[in-house]
Amino acid sequence: MEFRRADIGDRERIIKYFPPDTNASHKNFTNLFIWQSGYNISFAEEDGFLFIRGSYKGKDYFVFPSGKGDIDGAINKVLAMSGEKCVFSQLLPDEADYLEKNYGFEIEEDRDSWEYLYETEKLKTLSGKKLHSKKNHYNAFIKEYDYTYEPITQNNIARAKNFALGQVEGIDDREEEIISINKLFDNFEALKLCGAMLSVGGETAAVTVGEYMNPDTALIHLEKADTRFNGSYAAINKLFIENQFAGTAFVNREEDMGIEGLRQAKMSYHPADFVKKYTGVRKNEG
């Protein structure tokens, strides 16, 4: 089986393997494409299945095969390629169950990879006692600043990209994120993304990028704000959902990667649910 890196032209051939109603961000071409350098991601197609493998910090892994047909045949292909140990990452609960019951995999919860699902209505209105502080932050922004909200277009995409890069450049261990930001903006139209930008007095205050995962779920790939502008994160979050994804039921804001501050920030919006992820490991015989 021949594995290779995905090109932007592979989008349509890859997304056909993903369930049209999926809400898991690892079953999304944009994520596969923009993070493939950092996670050494490559793909192959065989017998009606998409195979994805990668490595992170020296540890190799596979993603559960996507497609239709003989799933056991596909799993056995992965086992044959895996050497002494087979590792599946980003397993959804039913996938983890299947590997544990039928192939003797040891399953471990991967809390750092759980994705946060929020009710669109809650993010759009910031209603209720639990989100009272977020609404205060949002109100502070709109009252304090004479701001402009604008969709990302070819006229302002360079400014949006430079702002996003400026929020991470010069910070240790952010090389992979810098690569992903460049790929995100450099392929914005081909990836069929949408985005928005907040400006105050001609100065960029916040930028965000997302897409529809399916008609009911939006996926947020990027959100950067300049905290010198009080309430800028709360403002770009609310206004983007309100203007772009108001018709969805849920918003996936991806995982926290085990970063404590990020986890606190995501939990502070009180998720309705999680896309739970697991890791499966099996030592191969022989």
C-alpha cells in the first residue's frame, strides 16, 4: 500500500470516505491537510477504504479506516503494516469498542483529544446564568469600541493571516501551528472556508476561521484575538457564530491538547457534549 502526503487537489477524493454527518474534526480534510507536516500525516486508498497514518514525538499511529466494505480486512491490513505494536489514535467510542472486543486492543481514554461541542443557540445569544460573564465581556467590547466586523475576503485575507501569525510567532514550540496557519490561509478558497475579522480604529482586534462539518455542525479551526481589546475573544466568538453559523445546532471548537489554560477557557463556555476520543494499543504476535 502506497502512502503519500495530501495535496489540496485531494480534497474531494478524501472527503468522500468520511461520514457526511460526522462531527469529529479528525474526519475533516482541512485538519488533515493543515496539520500533516506537524504530525507527519499521510494517506492511502485500497479496497474502498481510506487509510491514514502519522507520527507525533516519535510515536507512530494509525487512524481507524474510513470507508465502506470489509472493515475487518481493512483492520488486518493495518495490523500487517504495524510491526511489533499497532497503535490506533483518535478512536471514537464505537471504533474503540470494536477493536477491544474483536481484536483484543487495550483501550485508553485520551482526554486531551476530546473535542468540545456547544449549542449554537447558547454561543449566539450568550443567554443564561452560566454564560453571564461571557455576555459581560461581549457587552464591554461593543460598548467600549467603535468596531468593524467583516467577513474574510480576498481584500483582507493577507491582513487576517498576518494577524493570526503575529499571535504565535516568537513563542516557543509553535512551529507546527505556524505551518498550519499558513496552509489554512494560503488555501482558504480551495478548502471552502469562511472567516471573520474584528477591527478597531483600523487595527485588527480578532480573527477567526471555520467551516460547516455538516448542515447541523460548524467547526472552528482558528480563533485569535488581541487581549489589549477588552472582550475581543468573546466578541469574535459570538459575532462569527451569529453571522455565519446561526442555522446550525452545534459548534465544534476542537480539543484543548491538555493545555490547562485552554481547557479552562473551553470549559468556561459550558460545552453541551464532547466528541470523546480513545487510543488503542495491541502487541502483534510473531
